[in-house]
Amino acid sequence: MDAGDELDLDVTSVAHGGVFVGRYGDDSTAADRGAEETRGAARGGRVIFVPDAIPGERVRVRLTDVGKKSFWRGDVIDVLEPSPHRQPHVWRQADVSVPPHLRPGGADFGHIELAHQRALKREVLTDALQRFGGVEWDVDVAGPVGVTDAEGRIVEAETADGTRWRTRVSLHVDADGHVGPYAARSHTVVPVEDFPLATAAVERAALQQTHGRPGRIDLVQPADGRVRVLPRPDSARTAPGQAREVVTELVGTREFRVDAGGFWQVHRLAAATLDSAVRSAVRAAGPRGAEDAVLDAEAWHLDLYGGVGLFAAALAELGGGRVTSVESDPRATEHASENLAEWVGARAETARVDRFLARLGAEASDRDRDRLSRGVTVLDPPRSGAGRGIVERIAALRPAAVVYVACDPVALARDVATFRAEGYSLSRIAAYDIFPNSHHVEAVATFVR
């Protein structure tokens, strides 16, 4: 078959990356397909990856890539037998009824009921942990935690359909100055009439961007509610001055200073959710200090890939007397120093994590090593994960516990395998849907020596 050909396909499972799996040319019966042992489809037949589907559906697919021996790719152009979990897409312009080249990206699970989205994410995560991490782990995917007032009443919660959560949106500007999101799996700007995953204020600001210089336009809504518009044309050699405006974000009543163009969690409830998750993990696994203290105040605790100090602040509040946040972005480190200023033993260091750990491994005194061995290391690496080298260097310092915040199931699972090989066991894992209506899922894993 050639690209552009159409075929009918039974969708059998979900795969990592927001695509779904079926096989073409399989001679098994429909009953056989329900008892598949291999992930993806029944044995026999060519694997085909498609977006915009749900396991159990029969769909019509237009092939887009038939050049690989092991699998093909295609687009769903019609749903012949819909799943009971299919819903009208939350972003109507991304619906399967729209031609594939006009469907905006970023909401690749928006056609699936929210509860079933989380069931599929759980399946992807548990499968990755088994196949790449070597562990059998049954983990639920929870929604983000709500924000409560002093009396415990919820004052900010997730919407029922998982929309209106993005406080940060990047628009793209093509060579003709047209502004909009990219079409899914492409670099083609497509026009849209709404942005349902964005907060209402960010959506209004996004729809006002009608023309620009080729590049990108970032929209940022910090805790004060006012949206900042940050143009980032390709021709500019540096970030715009507006990106260096210092804004304030809130987690509970604690304030964090961060550049408008700097990193902060995208979901309006994500920082509070992950802060709570990390604190719970530390309480469960952290070495106890004196009396009722959660952490050993004499130990040395690390926050790697620390950003502006969100998790370092949590470690300090839980009793960590010596806390070091490590971040390669000097502006973020500057803000982390300010955000951690109330704790005498907390500091922020500008360094690449690999170089910091190599230097620490080479230069740490016996006393430092003893303090590190009684401490907790928190890390929140990029989507690619920490990687073998970083994990091995962390393990060489022998922290009593490691809390790992992960945004990619396969990257996490590979690092799980390395931690286990280095003498750490996975003691706890929790997962959170802080990217609803997309395929992304966040997990917080705890390792103990």
C-alpha cells in the first residue's frame, strides 16, 4: 500500500506518545483480538499507529507513512464503530470530523471521556514500568488537587471536563505572519477560533494575536491574573525584555518569584499538586529528625533541576537544615536564592546537574558524605529523564531516599531500572493528570536505599 491509501482498522490498545495501535493484514477473528497477549494487537499483521482513536473502535484510516518495515502511520478520517468512551472533542477544531491537516495539536486525548483518559494513562505508565523498569506496579492516575482556604474549603478546583487549565500557551507565527497553534504532528500554523484548554484570560489574549513576526508568541498568566504577551521572533538574538519581568506565583500562601518567560508549571493547579505529592513522598520515606521533625536537620538534602526552588522550599519547611537547589539557568537560580532566603541553611547553585554531581562526588568530605547519606534528594528532570549517568552519580552519594518527579513514563521507567541496579528499591509511586485532554501524565516516584 501507499501513503494516501485508506483502510479499515480495529484499534486494540494505546501506545506511549498519544497514539493508538491496530494491525493490518491480521487473519485472526474478532474474538481472537479480544484476547491479545502482545501489546498493540493480535499476532500477525502490520502494526499501524494512529491518533484520534480509542481502543475497541473500528476506524477508517488514511495512511501517511508506509516507509518503515516494522510499522506504518495513518490518520483517522472516520469512526465506523465508536467506543462508549468517545465524546465530542473538547476542542471542536481538533475533532475527527475536521480534516487531519487542520486539527490543532495539544489536546490529543480530548475526544475521550476524562475518566477513561486517566485509565489509558495508567495503562501506559504501568506498562512502561513493567517493560523498561522491570517492576509490576498498580498505580492510579489522580486529578490535580484543589486549592483550599484556611478552613479547608475548596476555592479552586479542576473543571469537570478538564479544560481551562493552561496558564501558559505558545502560539506560532509562520512566514506570512499568521498566528496560531501548529497542526498536530506538524509545523504548519492553523487558524482556530478558541483555546479551550487555556484559562479564559489566556484565551482572550491568544485570540487577539492576529499577526506577528515569524517565530513564536508566548502568553503567560501568573498569580496576579494579568496575561503577559511575550513575542519571540526567530530574528531576535535574545529573549524579549518582557520575558525578564519578575512575576509572583503562589503555592498555598507561599510566594515564588519567577521570570515571566521562565519555567513554571503550566496547569494552574500543578505546582500545588506536585508540592503536595513531594511532601507526602518525603514524609513517607524521609529519614526522621529529632522528635517530630520529618527530616534530619543535620543531613544534606538536594533539589536537582530545582528551577526557582519549589521543592527546595518544601524540603526546608519539612525540617531540612541544609538544602541545596541546583539549576543551570542563572536567572532561575537568582530567584531561587530569593525564594529560599528565609532558611539560613538553604542555598541555590547555578550548575548543570551532571557537573554538580561529578564535582560533589570528587570533592565531598567524609562528613559531607555522611550528611548526604542521611538526606533526601529530589529531582525533576526534563522530559528525557535523568539518564543513566545522573542516576549513577546520585546513587554514588547514597542518599537515604530519592524522590523523582517525572513527566514521561518511559524515561521514568528506564531510570527506575538504573536505580534498582544501583541498590535502590521503588517504594512508592503516585501519578497525576496535570495535563488533562492530552496524553501526558506526571508521576512522583520514591526510592529508598
